[in-house]
Amino acid sequence: MPKVDVLRRELARRGVAEAVGTALLAAVVVGSGIAASRLSPGDVGMQLLENSIATGAGLVALILAFGPVSGAHFNPVVTLADRVLGGLSTFEALTYVGAQLVGGCAGAVVANLMFALPAVDLSAHTRSGGGLWLGETVATFGLVMVILGVVRSGRTSAAPFAVGAYIAAAYWFTSSTSFANPSVTVARMLSDTFAGIEPSSVPVFVVMQLIGGLAAVALARFLYPAIDAVSIVVPHES
């Protein structure tokens, strides 16, 4: 088989892994939010606890499952960081981001349908204001720093657990409840439930996530000069 065909097939395999992994992540976030609101009506604190535990645990499982194939980014900001650091080509990064956006939206639709809700029901949950925007910047900055720091320390096998633990914690210590992921943010606007976000709130959230991610890359390059030579998250197979 010609080398070009082999490379295309490999990238397609990785793209599918990113799409399916992001779909399952979005389903975990949205689905657990719906379940939490039904199991603990009127108790927002308990709903957030249930949602955060499910999301953190789901992330660990999904990164372990898909990491060896694509690196388990499931997040355009993580993909952008990998591109800036030289781990992916521009075409590979665009393939990943496209797969993540499609997968995330599909996952939200599936979550809605699992709970007998309309497949697409645009959220009316407004999330706006300086405090929330700062929260998204901090959440995404911390996520990327955790990933890069763990990998640079040579403990790549710990990345799934570190990422899951950080996101579970960030649900609580950030004002925005840590979306920290543009593809899942877009997906969450398709569900008018506990985890939803109004479409008009999405653009600024995504901008803040990108700012946080790029700030983390800049700091990581200063703290860990050799980071350019390290594949982030779990190294994918070649």
C-alpha cells in the first residue's frame, strides 16, 4: 500500500477515535447533568457533585481507552496546544478539531434522546459576566498546564487520572464550573438542561478557553524548555 494511503488511513483512524471519544465525553457531561437534576431536584449542590464525579470518572476511562490511538485530546484547545508545540501538523489538527466538534454535538443529541428529550433543544441557560469568563480562562489554563506538566515529568501514564481529577475539582473551584473545552461547550448549547449553555454565551466562553490554553502553552515553554519534543496526553501509535 502506498505510503500516502497508509498515512491517510492512519489519520482517519485517529479522527474517528477523536470523534467517538468526544461524543462519549459530551454524553457523559450532558447525560449526567440530566440524571443529576432528576435524582436531586432542587439541590443544585448535589447536582453539581453528581455531574462532576461522573465527568471526572468518564474522562479517566475515555483517555485510557482512546489515548493509544489519537492521544485522546477530545478538546480543540488541547489539539491547538499540540499543534503549537509541534506534535501535530496543521492538517492533522484541523482533522482533530472537525472530528471533536461533530462528535461533541452527536454526543449531546444522544444524551438528550436517552432521557426522552428532544434531540436538539437549544439551551436558555445564560452564562455571562466577567467572573464566569475569568473562570473559563483559569479552568482551561489549569487543564493544559496539568497535561503538559504531567507529560514533561515523564509520567504520561498518570495523565488520565490527573486530567479527570483536575476537571472534577475545577467544577467546584471555578465560577463557570469549568467547561474548558470548545467542542463540549458547543455541544452543551444543544441541550436545555442542567449542563446547557445559551448559544449567545458560547463565543466568549470559547475565546476565553483559547486565551487560557495559549497562556498555559507559553508558560509551559518557559518552565519546561524541552516540551517541544514531547507528545502531549497519551502518545498515539504511529
